Amino acid sequence: MVAAASVVVAVGTATGMLTALGDDGGGRDVDAAPPRVTSSSRWDAPPGTPSPAPSASPSPTTSPTATKASPSVSPGKTSASPAEQQPRPTATATRLYRHPDSQVLDWVRAHPGDPRHDVIAARIADRPAAVWFADPTPATITSRVRAVTSAAAAQGRVPVLVPYAIPDRDCGGHSEGGAPDLDAYDAWIDRFAAGLGSGEVIVVLEPDSVAQSECLSAGERADRFASLARAGRVLKDADPRARVYYDAGHSGWHAPAKQAEWLEQAGAASADSSDGVFSNVSNFHATADEIAYDRAVLDALGGPPSLGAVIDTSRNGNGAPPDGEWCDPAGRRIGRAPTLTTGMGRVDAYLWVKLPGESDGCKGEPGTFTPSYAYDLAR
């Protein structure tokens, strides 16, 4: 089984100012098509200038550990239809938000003389990454979300938020926890949504919640999927400019048809709750493989043609290790820089959902920033 996610400790992030380093080790483009703007027309907030850091930050939560290795399932290199190759509507706000509080930024500020400082600062700390919310305490979640979304809106940038509090999270793995039950989770999501405001935001909804659901009974899985479908509706009702993406696992996990069947049950095919799917969170699979897989999932899922995919490229620069190792595997590299301009049909964004340098538990404590690992990924 593939356990995917996460360990919980710090709030992730950083702003992309460097040229993309590419993926698969060579920096080559996936497909021969020239770059085209591919983000959604709903992203239309006027650009702004940087503002001071938010007065409140999310509670300490780390981005997840790597998705554990699974039996290889090849979705095939499916070709996109002519419609899929068309660029998605252009956005006005095309810059992703870098939250000023993260473990990597803390390390960079505290170690100016470290010989690894410049590489880590330029190639990891200076790029936008997701902000995780893994503390299921309901009392403070609205203010923590609002602190991030309001700061991003003031800069005219798009934040990436990761709600990560589903009950039975990670099937008892490193990141076990979450809300005590689905009623509590539904109430937590209501309060999460209340902090979104009215600006542009990307929500990566509950990594592992669909792909890893085989650990649940059929009844438990149905209840979880109903709660996820509700969550998407609540988020989009609260902020019509929010874009909500559902868990598609990754290209080495479930077959596209199986994943799409579960995603449909979880609400991912409905425009009322979903803008598409996300894949490769905390994993290492090459961008080309993820594009082919996500397109196959979207084809099997159906739904409106506006549905797209976002891909975690934070650590996939050399692709997945051949032995399937998932815990801080050697020889990996950071992948494509985060961007809302992918030039790829049905691919809305490349994101850094997992912050590079946060350990999966082998080169450091799970979820903690490990400079030696960060340096190996970035150099």
C-alpha cells in the first residue's frame, strides 16, 4: 500500500524568483509545445506591492513526508486531445505567495555564515510553497487562515493552502491524527472556509484522503468521500475565487480509472466543489509522468472541461528512485519552480506543496528542516 503523507510541524513556504531548474535532471520541457499561460480566469485580483508579514501565522505544521513507495502502476503516456492541448484562460494575478514564516527561512536567517547558506537561500527559501494547516483545533483556524490569505491579497499574490485534518489521517502512519470524527471535521472546514476571504486562493484538499482510503472500510470510505465533497462545496461557496483540488495520488500508485472512480465519489467531478485534481504531493515522480497520469485521471473522471490538475514538483527533478525508496532517498533534486504558467493543457500549476529540505524521517526527524538534505536537493 502507498501511504502518502505527512508529518506535521512547521508552516511551509518561499517565493519563486529564479528560473525553473527543470525536472528529470535535464531541465527539458515536457512536450514540445511552447510555453503558454494556463491559469484560470478566476484569478483576477489586481496586482499589489509586497506588504508586511501577517500579524498571525498558522500554527506550526510541517508539510508531509514523502508518499511511500507503491507497486508501479503505469497510466501510459496518453496523448491529450486537441481540446486538452489548448491553453487554459489567462489570469491577472500570476504570482504565487511566499509566506514569511517557514523552517527553511528560519534556518537561512539564523545561519548566514554556513557554506550551504547561499544555495539553500536562492534555490529553496526564495520560492513560494504551500502553507499547511494540520492542527484540528477549531477555535483558531479561521484567524490562522485569514492571516495568510489577507497577506497574500495585499501583495496581489495567490496563496496555496493545504487543509490536513481529515480523521484517520495517514492511516496511522507518521502523520496520524486529524479531527476526532467527521462531524468535527465538517465544523473545522466551515471555520477554515470562513478565513478564505474573497481573493484568489488554491486549496490542495487533504493529501492522501482519497488515494490512501483503502485502509478504511467501505462504509467509512463512503462517509469520508461525502465529507470531502461537502468540504469542496463549502470552500467554494465561501470564496467563489477559490480553486479546490482533490487527491489523485501519483503516477506510481492506483490506475487512473480506479482513482477517478473514488474521486467522483468524493465530489471531484462537480464544478460546485472542485476545480480538478492534484498529484505527486511529497513524492518524486517525474513531471512528464504526472502530466500523462493526471490527464488520464481527468479523462476517466469526466466532469466539466474546465477541470485541471496541479502537480507537486518540489522534489521530482531526478524522478522517482528506481528502488521505490520513499524516505529521503538519495540522488533526488528539486524540480520545476512553482508557477501558474505551465504551458501544458489541463495542467493549471506546478506547486511546491512539500517544502524541500523537510525530512521524511530518515535524514532528520520527520517533518523537520534538515539543511544537509536541503543542500543535496538544491545544489
